[in-house]
Amino acid sequence: MRIFEINRSQVSEHAALAPLTVPGACGASGYLWISLTREEFRASLAEVQQILQTLCMTQLVDLHVADLLNDQLPSHYDYTSLYDVLVFRRLANGQGQAALGNGKGSTNEAPPPAPATAPRQPRSGPPVLRRVDTRPVGFAVFDRVLLSVHPEDGAVRDAFAARLLAAASSDDRGAPALDVRATSARLPTSPSDLMLRVINQIVDGYLDLRRELTKQLDHWQTELIDPRSRFTNWGALMEARQSLHHLDEICEDQRAAMQDWIDSLETLPVPKGETEQRERELIMIRSRDVLEHIERVVHHVHRLEQNAETAVQMHFSVQGHRANDIMRVLTVLTAVFLPLNLIAGIFGMNFEFIPLVHKADGFWIAMTSMLVIAVLLVVIFWRKRYLARTR
């Protein structure tokens, strides 16, 4: 569990929830980021509900608690009058932290907790395909609290927390932030802003994955199109197509969730103050930026699926064309030897009176005639390009 108190100029990390249960603990202009893994959220649910009741005058409803604990929930958005819930699936890490499913067909009921040491079955195929496994990250956005529930590894949480602390320390020294893209040279001004920055980091992982998938598929395309190579890695290619389809479904769910979030922001009343209006506009801009990143991933995944399908079709087309070339050469050779077989068959008959049979040079005359016929047919077929090699 990691708890951060964020103000406009500083970030401080707390070790426990207990000191934060006092009203006004996070200051008039600050807010809290409570980040837990699913097991920690399950174990400390009562404490989390108490601090939400103290700071936000409300608690999470049971269905939203079940959603945050569900390890197979797809990306989606939901809301109440006092807080919003957004679930976003992120990529699992490369050390075998695979998803327990694709997130489809889940219900509001949370699955029974699995032992922390339960081994996960690694996916087969190239390493880049194993990264398509995803795990859900849940966010509950209040006015003064951001509650995030992460998978057991908490890689996204820890990476963004390091950037957040680095940005705060840079601001304290009066120097620019270390990661301008992640922090925009300032600290998040609200729980919504912080949530969108974490989601943007999740989406960036998909943007990096698409580059690796492109390299892998380009390598396979080269092998598929090369007529001299015999492609045998069909299992990995089929798994790649399934992984791309799975990734397409994940990104479509993410796009729908983010679009619902933007639609809900547009229905809110217009803020009266200039500062609140500016913050609302920044939230909308960041939300549209995240949506544009997701749409880029969706577009690229669609293009990769089309490329994979086109490469397979071109492979079979090349193989069919190569087979046609072989059959054409064999047909030409058969056509060349047909008259030769006819001559050999005539002179092999058991008739007593056959021309050239009883002559001393009859054999050489027949052989010369057969050679001339063969050369003549080869020249004719070559002129007609029946024996030409197709490039």
C-alpha cells in the first residue's frame, strides 16, 4: 500500500491510513492518492471505507467494490453522484504475470482470492506475444481522493510514483521536472488529472508494444513472401493473429470507457471560477489526448491484422505460383519426350520390314532425328516462354 498527499507544490508519502482519518489532514487545496494492490484492498477495505467517509462523506458501493476486486473485469466506466469508477486494463509485465483471462464475460461478482504464490501458466510463442496479457487497474475518483487498485506487482503504480516524487523534488529546487511528458512540468492538480496521467502511462505501454509487434510481423512477412524459404512457424503466426484480435477487443473497451468518461465530463455544469474553468479544460484536453492515443493503437492493430492476413494470402499465392511453374516445366519436358517415345515405340515393334532397321547407319539416323526434334521443341517452348523462370 502506498499513500500520497499531493498539494500544488509538494508530494509527501504516508506509511499508514490512520493519520489521514482526521478531517483536514490533506489540507484545503490538497488531495490523497491511495494506491493498493487487490489483496491489500481486500484486507484493508474497512479502513479505506472509513477514510472515504471522513474525507468525501461517502463510501464505495458494494458493486463497485466487487468491480475493483475482480481480476477479469474489462475496461469500463461507471459513476455515481459523488464519485466516478474507471477500470482500465494494462499490460502484464514480461516475467510471466499473465492475465487470468481476456476480461470478457465477467460479472459483478468478484472471483475468489487466489493464493499469492499460485503459479501462472506462461503463454507460448515469441516473447512479444506474451506481453499481450493484461490485468485491470481500477480507479475511484472522488473530489479529494483518488483510490487506485492495482495488480499484485504494482509496476505502473511504482513507476508513476517515482516520476511524481521526482517532479515534486524538482519543483522544490526550482528546476524543471525530470520527465516533462509524464508530469507536464507540474504536479497533478486534481484526482482526475492524476488518474488520466496514470492511464496515459498505461496506454504508452500499448504504443511500445505495437512497435515490437510490427517488427515481429515484418519478420514473418519476409519469410512468408520469400519463395525459397519454407515457413513452418504456423502455430506462432496463428497465435499472433489471435493476440492481435484480443488486443483489438481490449483497446475497443478502453476507447469506449474513455469516451464515456469524456461524455460525463461534458454533462457537468460549467464552473463559475476562472481557475476551476481552466482545470476543467485541462482535464478535457488530457482526456481527449488519452482517447487519441487509444485510437492510434486501435488503428495500428487493425493494420497489423490486415498485414498478417495479407501476408498469409500472399504466401499461399506464391506457393501456388511456384507449384504452377514446376508443373509447367514438367509438362514441357513431357511434351518434348512424347515424340521421342513415339519414334522409340515404332522402331521397337516386332515387324520384319521397318525402314532403317536393316541399314548399318539406321540407328544413328534415328538418334539424330530424335535429337533434332527434341532441340526444335525446346527452342519453340523457350520462345513461347514456357521454360522461362518467373521472377
